[in-house]
Amino acid sequence: MHHPCCRAFLPALLLSVVLAAGPWSGAAAAPTITGCPLLPADNIWNAPVDALPVAAQSEAYIDTIGRTTTLHPDFGSGTWNGGPIGIPYNVVGAGQEMSAVTFLYAAESDPGPYPIPADPLIEGGPAADGDRHILIVDRDACRLYELYDARPETTVSWTAGSGAIYDLRANTLRPDGWTSADAAGLPILPGLVRYEEVAAGTINHALRFTAAQTRNTHLWPARHHASDLAGSQYPPMGQRFRLKADVDISGLPPAVQVIALAMQKYGLILADNGSDWYISGVPDERWDNDILRELNRLRGDDFEAVDVSSLMLHQDSGQVKLPSLPVRRSLSWLMLLLSGSPP
């Protein structure tokens, strides 16, 4: 029999446990940018994968991408071929003038308009001939605008290969089969390594990377693929990988250890065709390129493919299933205690 004073105290105790637990107790805080969430905390980009099973075709995928090929940071300080090293992003507010964009792949693009600032930061620089991504965060609406192969026509009109608009507070995926500014039909910005994250000591999301040979299919959360290769040895777009838990990263520089820890906990998402094991990030003059190059001490053999299918709630949503938490077992015990039944 429980003492009356304890019974009176338990409701307050139970409430304190619930409040402390929050919606996803034990999960890291969702990444943010300019005061906006960089997708919800329970989005697949922000979900840890360190405890998930290895994918059945992991060995074949690693062989295809390159078992002895070393990682390469596709970002840094300074310039290469006249442009910044990495994929920059622009920040605008509610008053930004909107621009009309004409798309090559209009059927799979969000029509806009897009809040493109004057002289926007473009991947590779204004004169680039490459992917020419333009990423724009509207800090007031918490919306992300991304363009591929964007080229100006006038001060308020552009052409682009494709474009996508995202609500950074939502888990919405693009329609299945649609591209985005990326081949996998996913947003680019949530997977970029940013200097401020590394300087703070933690990256709480998966990283974007590329591979030269991919399969003619895609896995959740990817929505699109861009390959004619049908062999099962080729990884599909959207395939998640992670740095193996037993890889010793203690000898890496501290900044590189932050990136490596993120690759162990959150992993990498295959998002585009490109050079093998190229990790995407934001250019920043504070990067030390010599330190970043220490990432090449890691190679393909240090990684494994991950099966994330158990996290999927719905194929058309990026939201993941919440884990079974010890606090929930504690709540069940407290409820029994409140009812007067022994646990």
C-alpha cells in the first residue's frame, strides 16, 4: 500500500518526467540556420543511423564506389577555377524581390517565383560552367529555395535546369519521380558541412556525397534517379552509408573528428552523380584546407551501407519513427504506481 503523501506527489513527478522527455528524448537538437530549423528534428536527414542494420548489398556498393578510394572534402576556403570551393547559400528576408524562373525540366520543378538576390552566391562563381546551384534561405518564412544550372536573363528573370522549394519546418517530400536541384530529388542544404557546426563541435545531420556510378532506381527518402545502370552492385540514389563504429578517428585533427563523428552517427546520403566519395560543404574563408584534406585518411573500406527502411513512417514523408525510449518504460511504471497497482 502506497503512503498518501507519496500518492499526492506522483502526479507532479509524472508531469516533470513528461516535460523533460519532450517529443523525442535523447535525440540531439535539430540543426538550425538563420533562426530556422533545417528540417524537423524527426526528419530522416537528422536521424541517427548508428544502430541500424547493415544493408544487404553493402559490400558490393563499397566495391563499386571504391574500397581504396579516399574521401575528398568538396569544400574549403579560397578559390578553385576562379570560384569558391563548395556550395554556398544565400539568406534573404521577406522584402526580397522575387524573380521568375523558366525551367528546362518544368514538369518536375516548383514554378516559383524565387527570391533571388542581386549578385547571388552561385556554386562555382558567376562565370561557372558546372552545376551552378543557387541555394536561398528565406529567414522570415523559413523556406528553402534551390536551383540547378541557374543563369540570369535579366535582373528579375532567370533560366534553370530545375528548381525546388521546401518548408524547413515540414517533413514533406517531393512527388515520387520528381527531381530537385539534386539528382536524388532531395534538398541540398540540409546535407552540407558548415563551418559554424564544426566550430561548435557537433554536426547533427547526415552529409551529402556523390558517386560516379549509381543504379537506375532510388530508395526512400530519395525521389529520383539519373542512371541507366541496372546492376545490383550499383548503389541507388538515396542510399545511406556510415563510417564504421570501429574505425579509429582519434588521430584526426579535432575539426575533422567532428565530421567523422557525424559520419558515424548520422552517416552519408548518396544524392548525386559525381566524383566518388566527395563530401559536400559550404565554402568559408575560415576553413583550413590542409586540415580538411586530412579526411583523405578515411577510405571507402571504412564505410558500410545502412538499411534505413525501419525508420520510414510513410513513403511520401521524411518523418522517421520515434525510437523506443527508456523514459517511456519509466512512464508506464509511474502510471501503474499512480493506479495503486504494483509495477
